Amino acid sequence: MRRRRWARAGRAAVLLGALALVLTGCSAKDWERDLRFGFPTGVTKQSTQMRVLWTWAGVTALALGVVVWGLIFWCVIRYRKKNDELPRQTKYNFTVEAVCFTFPFIVIAGLFYRTVVVEDNVNKLTANPDVRVQVDAFKWNWQFEYHQYTDLQGGVHKTFYPGQRAVGDASTNVGESAAGLTKVVCDEASSNISANCGASGGDDSDTHKLYLSTVGSQYEIPVLVIPVNRTVRFVEHSEDVIHSFWVPDFLFKRDVITFGTASTARDNQFEITATKVGNYVGRCAEFCGTYHSQMNFEVRVVPEKTFETYLKVLQQIGAADPNRQAKALRAAGMEPYATTTYPLESDRNARHAAHQPG
């Protein structure tokens, strides 16, 4: 009788579950959206793959937990002590042992396989990405260099500043140029505004022309502009300590390793394809010193035309203008300053934590 009741209850539960699925008309995508427990959606093709993996891994773990809890409670109730008789002892139950070994192995193997597939896709580098950007991390800010891009017609454009190499960036640093300009050296140990110590810009190893670039400062958040639905290659470079490039909405971060050389041959690289236009905050996710918390930046995903306009204006303004980023953003029809984060005050005697530029 008891077995029959259990069987009827099991069949009823299966039928109710199937009926609920049919009536709600939920697709696999709807289920994934509702079951990700508040996990961010992500705005790139790669982040979608990672989110789906984490969602269903969580669902699998929860389902296994329900099964285990159910078996525990069932055993507690079914085999509770009823009298002083010693229960029948069982051992060497091959079926139970085989199930307890095989089922977890299958689950783990499935999760491992899906993890490897997604990880390979996230780490995949294409032969000819649409945009190449170098991310220079330094204590305690970012510089973004635009190396080249491919337009919608297939034309490849290398993005240089016209003329000789002569860099004046938003942090008031001046790069050493062919014309013999003096390079300003900043003392990080003795200055509360040492966030102004920064990169001086990079050049092409063949032509020695200076790439288009923008750099952040204590008073201005660096903004990285990339086109939507295009593959963007990031080359991460550091010449001081280890940093980490993290955009939460990308559901991804990667360390920026310092190799003590200006070469980028060994630097970490990755690619993303952004699928949603918007402004997204970025942060350094590796503790790198006193003003680590101030190493914020902003990524703007924009239409292709806006992206090309921004680079053209940036080129026209020139490398010597410390306000080139804000001017180029405004000319391209965008907000001239970051909208997702503000520069943090590095003066330890200040009464406020942040200030909005402009």
C-alpha cells in the first residue's frame, strides 16, 4: 500500500510540473532569465555565455540539494526508531553504490565540459579583430590607446596623431619626444596627488607615430569608446605593478601584468563583442596601492558612426591638448565627462569623497 501511495504521489508531481510548464509557456530563455538569482545580465556575447553557464550550474546545484535533502528527510521519517528491535542490517548493496558513484560523476563531467567550452570561447582570439585597443594601467589611473579599426566597408584604418611624437596628457605629464622635450618625473611617495603620475603614450614600433590616446587624471575619469556589435581586441599593459581591468557589466576581468618592459609581446589579451549601447563603469580589481579605489574608468558602447567620429575629432585635436578627451566626446555628440563614476578626492584633508568635473 505504501509503495502504491508513493508511486501515485510521484506521478501526480510529474504531471503537475508538466502542466505548469505548458500553461506558463516559458521558453528556456525565460527560465534562464528568472532563475539566475539576480546575476547581472551582461552586455557582450561572451558575458551571455558565462551568465547562462553560471545560471544552470546554480540550478543544477540547487536541484541536487533538493534531492539530497529529500532523501535525508525521507530516511529520517521512514527509518525512525519505532521500537527496541535491531533493524535488519544491509551491506554491499551494489545498485546503491553504483548509483551514488555514477550519478555525481556524470553531473561533474557535464559541468566540467560546459565550463571548458565557455572558457575556450571567452579566451578565443580572432585573426582580424575589428578594433584594437591597448589598455595602459598605472598607479593610479588608465590610458587608452586606439591602434586601428576596420570600418563597415572593410577598410582598415591605423589611428595616429599627425606629426612627431610629443605627448601632453591630462595628467600634465610630458613624454620625451624626438624634438627633445623634457619628461616630467613625478614622485609618488611624496605627493597626495600622485594619481597624476601616468603613462606618456605609445607609438608604432615601425613608423614611430603616436597612437590616438586618452588618459585619466585626478580630475577626469578616462573614457574608453568602442563600437557596438564589433569585435574589440584589448591588449593590457603595465609598467609598475599588477592591476586588473574589470567592467562588471562584461561579467569579466583580467589582470594587467607588469613585465618591466615597454614591449607588449607577453601582455594579456582578450576580445569582447558588445551587444548593447550604453555607459558602463570599470574598475581596477587588483589591489595596487594607496589610491587603488580611485582607479575607475568608463566604457562607452556606441554606434559605429559615433565611434569613427570620435576618433577623427581626437586626431584633429592633437596629442598636446590635455582636454582632448572631453572635446572629442562633446564633438561626437556624447557627454564630455563620465556619467557612471566620479574622480575621487586624493587630498586626505578634504571634506568630500568625490567631485564631479565640468
